[in-house]
Amino acid sequence: MVPGSLVAFTASCNRARLRRIRFHGLRRSTATLLLEQGVDLMVIKEILGHAHIAITADVYAHVRPCLQRDAIERVSGALGESPQL
């Protein structure tokens, strides 16, 4: 088995008795979790190996509404107000 290969990944998941997940699904989940944790989009772009930040932003646009709500709530909290969503 070649370290880092898809075969090695699948074998590792099987040994750990993890449910079957496509490698691409793991990649998308990781990027989504990083965004939700406030990791800069440029850092995520580098981790994923995208050529342009626009690719990363377009692919993970579905996360933005959640992050926007969180940002509004934080600003409202800082101002001592209830968020008006």
C-alpha cells in the first residue's frame, strides 16, 4: 500500500471501524468545519490546493449564511442589543 493513497485511506477507515465515507466528502467536511471555526478563507484555499480563492469561496458559499448570522449576533452582543434577524 502506498502511504497517502486512496487505498490506504480506505484501509485506515476500515481498521478504525468508521462508516464508509468518500474521500471527497471528507475533504468537503474538513473545509466546512474550518470555515465554521473562523479559519481564514485563504488558509483553507491553501490546504485544499485551489488555484484561486474564488474557487474556494464559490464551492463553500453554502456556509456563508450561517457565518453571517453568527457575525450579526456577535456585533449585536457587543452593542448590547438583541439581533434582528
